[in-house]
Amino acid sequence: MKPNGVSSFTSHANVPRPPALLGNPPDKASISTRLNILRKKLQDLDIDIEACVPGQFSSLLCPMCKGGDTKERSFSLNISEDGEAAVWNCFRGKCGWKGHTLAFADGRSSYKHLGQVALKQNIRKITVESLQLEPLCDELVDYFAERLISKQTLLRNSVMQKRSNNQIAVAFTYYRGGALISCKYRDAKKRFWQEAKTEKIFYGLDDIDGASDIIIVEGEIDKLSMAEAGIHNCVSVPDGAPPSVSKKNVPPAHQVTL
């Protein structure tokens, strides 16, 4: 089944839970079973989850709009760590396709909360050392230089790298008050993912501390480009631009909390 002209999708297909999984705490075997069922359901919707990691947000090519002319990877997918559910949302302005599905008809996963900020009791404490982040290699510095972003700007914004499975991904570090709060990665195939169970905050939040005027941009590269131009009172949203803008009036500055 292909998502053809559908703006929202909810699947509660009557897939009975195997007796071996009823009433038992989740183990690797049962989680694997649920993930395989979810994988089949998502593949039926042309949602490619090959590079997705359960518990983390992945930015993919939307099967509905195909990312438009620019092939924008604006499709955010999250598969729960327990393998019970998957939820997705395309943040491309002209699309906005969203939906969710459960592995089993009687699934009880908290899929409604998958797209929200992690609950405080589940938020991880992370450091550069615990994530095994490294300074950018010359190849990545040259990559950014081709995009007119200097090494000085990269250092100022603590852009780093992470090695995994003989590959290197760019690591955009999210700080607040000098503490590392979250980290978002981008690999050579332009796939994005974030550290699981970390708080979602603006990228570059410390740069607007005490600022009377701020600029909000769509992505990390946009934020770095603004910094390269000498504009530092700027932050980026963690998940790209939303598909629509609220019609409500902008509240007075004294009522806004970041």
C-alpha cells in the first residue's frame, strides 16, 4: 500500500500478539519480533527504515512528497525502543503527512509521546567523552569550507565528529549554560539522527543569552552560516521547520520563554 493522497495515517491492524509475548517483560527476542512486524508495516507504506535506530529520531525522504524538487529529507520517524510503535511526521511545508502504527492490535506503547520532549526522569546526562566525540578531521573541515563555513566558526560552535562502523558523521552539539544537552548527527548520505532520551532545545541556545532580538532558522547549517556572517544572536530549531505556522498572534516579548 502506498500513501496516495493521504494526509494522516493510523494503523491498528488486527495482528494478534503471540502467546509467548503475553504478560511477559520485553526481552531481545520479543523486541526483535515486534520490530520485524513494524518493519513490514512501514515497508508497505514505502517508509525506508534501513538506517533507523529504535529510540532515536531519523530524518528520511518522505514517501508521500519525495522531498520535493530538492529531495529534502524532512520526514521524521521515531520507532519506540520496545518495538511496539512507530510515529512519523513530514515537516515539509507542502506536505505534512503524519501517522503512527502499532506492532500489535493490543499494543500499549506510549506512541502519543514519541514526538514530544523526553520526560525529565528519562533524560540522559551526556558528555563529549561519553559520546566519544572527536575534533573534526581535515576532510570535514574542507567540506564545510566549500560551503563557506570556516574552521573558526566550527570551533566556536563546537561542531565535532563521531566514528561508527568505519564511517564518520558530523556531530552538532547542543549546549545550554555550557553543558552538553543533546547531539544531532549527519552522515555522508545526508541521514540525520539524534541521541536518544535527550532534551530537545534550540541549537546555539547560549548565543542568545541576554539578547534582546533573536533570529530563528531552520537547521544547523543555517545557524553556522549566520555565525560566519557575524550574526550570533541566532538559533536553529532541532527538527527543522514545521509544516504550518500558527495563526495566533505572536505574544509580547515578556511572555516568551525559551
